[in-house]
Amino acid sequence: MEKGWLDADTFEFWVPAAALSVQKSGTGKDTKRWIQGIASTDSRDLQGEIVHQQGIDFSYFMKHGYFNDDHKGGPEHKVGQPTECKVTKNGLWIKGFLFNNHKKADYYWELMNA
């Protein structure tokens, strides 16, 4: 397969993310750990691929997607859920939250707040 060709089985990207303040609504179980950041840009990525931002269809991601631990399979690697997604001048911006009481999500939350 030609380098840079989008293959749904091998597509990966790295996300620089920022932790937002914890927003509480009601009891502690309603606390959400919000994160946001640029998920993709027009720049060549570590795999040598370029994703043209204006061509991204993120409807499936918003309907069925998750934040995932290093592109690993299985439900134990689903660490959060997106709530917003849009193409900006800086690239594909996403916002969502990390799951509560989830070992891997807790790890990422602690890392971003360190």
C-alpha cells in the first residue's frame, strides 16, 4: 500500500491534549474530567501520513468514538468520550471527558495535571 494512503485498520495519530478544570454538577459521581486539544493537523505525522483537515468526516467519531489508550483494542483501553469536534485554523480540535473510576483514564488525568 502506498505511504500516506488512509487505511482504516492502521490509521493512527498522536494528540497533544490539555486538561481543563474539573467541573462539578451535583454529587461527586457527576464530576467530569474535561480535556481538549488539537487531534490532527495538515502536517506530516510520525507515520509519514498527511491528513487533510477539510476532508475529515468526524461524524462517526462523534457518534461511536472514544478516546483510546495508545490505539489498543478492547474496552479496557477506552478512556474517555468526545463531546465536541470541529476543524479550526490550527487543525482538528476535540473536547470531551475522561471516564471516572477507570485505571488508565486516571493515569492520563494525573499525567496531564502533573
